[in-house]
Amino acid sequence: MDISSKKLPIALIVLLLGILMLQIISNDSDKKFIDAETCEIWVEDNFTKKPTYLNEFDPKCLDFKNLNP
């Protein structure tokens, strides 16, 4: 396939759209939740449906909790 060919841009667009669709489909596990009591960020395990805490805290939630004791 020559660089000046009209088929090359179409093939690249189809390839990149395929990669983008694959990333969107497989990106379901990145849904992050915030624990209301501790402001800790957690994700839900797809197999056990239990929360997995990430040992990270949401700064906006912590600021809100400090303003409203």
C-alpha cells in the first residue's frame, strides 16, 4: 500500500475506530465510587460484586466533610 494511495487513510480510520470501540467496550471496570462516610474511593469487583478500596481519598468530599462536621 503506497502512502499516496486513497485506501491507506480509509484503512487507518477503520483501524483506529476499531481500537476506540474496543477500549470503550472494555472500560466498564473503571467506574469509581466514593464511600460517603470515609470519602475513600473504591471500585466494584466484576466477579464478586464487592467493593475494592483503593486507599485514595476524594479531596472534594474531604473538604465538604471538614466544612460540615
